[in-house]
Amino acid sequence: MERDELAEPQDVRQLVAGFPRLSQDRLAGLLDGPRASDSRVDPAQQLVEGTLWVVLEAAEAHRSATLPLEDLFQEGSTALVTVVHGLDPTNPLSPDQFLGRVRQAVGQVMDALVAEEEAARVEDLRWAADAERLFAAEAELRLDSDTAPTDLLLAAHLSWPVARVAQLRVAVEEARSQHDVELMDILGEIEGS
């Protein structure tokens, strides 16, 4: 299987259906090494293709609104390939040991993706809350002095480092600018109707 096939946003269920599960006997033969397999077909490729169902099961179990099945499947497939290419031909695994190793590697990759996604969500919420605090502080200080407060004044008011205030101002301005671009696109579509 070509690596590019996994990157396509196609229905991975159809892809996996094209590579049926290996029987226990066939899996044992492939794990026993090249001497037990058909030398015309790469045993590693057969192991990967015949074990994609494990990756699909894990991807379906881990998917969410922010982690699409295709992305999870691609990352899990990479873990599967790593396991297959890391097999020691002098110390063959049983089919159960192999499947256990694949499930563990794929599960670890997907658990890490879920953890990264959750950390990013928490960080986004923190940035949003801090942006709201910054906006409120800026409005409050502007009322007091009738001029725009400096980053230094805002930082002192919020007990934040000046760098945090500057980062948030840039992020808010970028978000505002992006929102304006999206709004203009929408208005352009409405006018074109």
C-alpha cells in the first residue's frame, strides 16, 4: 500500500474493506518470516494491509468532533507500519503477541492525539477568558483616563507579564481581522446572489 493512499480524505472504511483481515494461520506464516511466505509479495506489506482493521477500530473508538476518523486512521497506520518494520525476524511473535503490540502502539498514538487535542482546547479556553479579562480591563482603564491604556498599565492592572498582554492584543487583533475577512466574504456572497 502506498503511503499517499492513507493521506486521501476518502472513506477509510472502504479502504480497509479492500484489505481483509488475515487468518490466524496466514498471520502466523507472515510473522514466521519470508521463508514461510510467498516471496513475490512483501510480507511486511501483507501484515500492514491485513491488520488495518485494528487501526480502524481504534480510530472509530477515539474519533470526536475535533479528531476526524481520517486523521486518526492516518496516525494509527503510521504506528502500525512502525510496529511491522520493527519486527525482529530472529524472534518471531505469535499472532496474539503481534496484534497486542499493534493495539498498544496504535492506542498510544491515538491517546496522545486525544490528550493533545484536549490540551489545545483548554489552552484556547484560557486564551479566550484572558482576552475577555483584557478587554474588560482596557475598557475600565479607558473610562478612568479617557485614553487607551498601554501594555505596561494593563499588565500592572491585571498582574500579568507585559509579554502576555502584548500576545493577547496581537491574538485578538488577528482574530478580529480574520472575522472581518470572513464577514466580508459572506457579504460578498450575499450581494452576488
